[in-house]
Amino acid sequence: MTGPTPSPSPPPADAGAATSSPPPDSNAPSSSVVAVPTTPPPGPLSPDAQTALQSALAAEQAAVWAYGLVAAYARDQADMTSEARSGHLLRRDATTARLLQGGAAAAEPAAAYQVSVPVTDGGSALQLAQDIETDAAAAWRVVIGSTDDAELRGFALTGLSDAAVRLAMWKQVVGASPATVPFPGQQ
Amino acid sequence: MVATPAALDPINGLIATTRLHLLRLDAAIAADQADAARLTPLRDDRQAHLTALEAEFARVNPAAVSSSAAAPASTPAGAPIVMPDTPEAIISAVRGDAATAQVQFTDAVSSASRYRAAMFGSIAAALASHRAVLA
């Protein structure tokens, strides 16, 4: 499975926060009734964010396909495999929608994908499952580092966290120690 | 443009939380030998987080780090960390720490620089996986 683009390098040391807090609003009403904050609709995607999100979409499309292969061999983990595939399917569709909302193109999935290991038995299927999640985590981490948009960062963080949790679960299934990695998605 | 004073760098809060949770994990491992094999890799992850966060603070605030390096090293003072009595309660406390830290790092993602956002997001994801393996 193809890897995503590398993580961003450290910026110059004087790089500050991407956004700053708004100043206090002296005209704010003193009413005890407070407006419920609403999430703004997703805006246009910057070129960096668009590229990263398209890579994440490719990783999710590959994950959906590859879990079909895992399911064929890791039959003792049918429930976990099915849950993981469903999660990637939902995320794939949400990522497609986010790209289209941002005015970007969303590629169709490929008919088949090159996998990281030849899958011939349960063991290799479980290795592929770990590779799928490692790839997905890397792709979502790149999205976080490619945008200043807080909403998109949050969306990407959910993808990264979901992949990190699934990776740990698969590692537990195969008895790997440690089951966790300190920096999911970092290549 | 006026640079943010090192003391106000928002990474300080994340470093403090991580350092505290590392101490609590040490205490948990000492108090719950039966779960030491499960907790030690999580402690190693948190140590890696602390090292990375401190390196990032030093990168952005070199003057603050060089002045503190001149001061004599000191051992953190204060009351010893006491963990709950039972293994179940200890695991629950460690899981609670991971949840607390996950929220803190998730909140920090939205307004950080891109480089820091990726780092904080990765740590938040690691904390989510810690909660999962302790569930």
C-alpha cells in the first residue's frame, strides 16, 4: 500500500500559533442566556489541505478494499474485521464529502490495491490489518499538519485516533508488545 | 511582532500534565506489580511524549532553556504520589489520566502551529489507544 506524504518539518523557532483568540467583546450582552456555539460550515480547502485530504481519502479507500482481504483469512476475528471495515467505509464517505464541500475533486476508488504483505493465512492477514491502520494514521496526521482550519484538524484527528486505537487492538490480538506506539502516524 | 514569553507558551501546560502522569504511572507500576507488564509500555510512551514536548519547548524558547540549564538541577518536591489500593482502581486511575490528557491535547490541536498540531494530535491519538488497551 502506498504511503502518504511525509509529516511537516519543524518550522522556524519563532513560529507562533496559527490562530489567536479573539479579543473580549466589550459589547457582549450581559444576559444569562448564552448562545450555543455552532460549527461553521466547512470552507474551501487550501492547496496543502486538499492534497493531504486526497491522500487520506486514498488511504481510506485502500483500507476498505484491504479489509475485504483480511476478512477472507482472519476468520477468528470476523467481528473486529467487520467493525474496522465499517469504520473506514464511513470515514471514506465523509472524506469524499469534505473534499467536495471544499471545492476539490474526490477520486474514485481503484479496482484493486497492492498490499504490503502477501496474504496467505491468518497471520499475514493480521499483519495487513496493522499495516492498514499504520497507513491510515500516517495519512490523517499529515492532514492535521497541512491546515490551519480547526474544523478540518478535528476531523483529521478523529481519523488518526480511530486508526491508533484499531492498530493497538490488532497488536493485542497478535500478542505484540508494546501494543501501542508513542506517536501514531509519525513515519 | 512581540514574541510570546516562554512562561506563557501553551505547551507548558501539556508538559506539566505529562510529567505528572508519568510520575503517577511510576507510582502505579510500583504499587501494582501484577499489571507492571501492561503499564510499563504506556509509561515508555508517556516518557517519549515528555521528551518530545520538552524538545519542542526548547526549540521555540532557546533563551529560557539556556537560563534554566545554568540553575542547579533539582528533584521535584512535594508529597509522594499515592495511588488507590486495588489493582482495579489503579488501572481505572491511569485510564482516567489518559482521558484527561487526551482532552487537553485535543483542545491544543485547534490553535497550535501546524507542526505542533501534528505532534499534539499524534499524542492525543496515542492516549486514545492507551485508554483502549486499559479498557
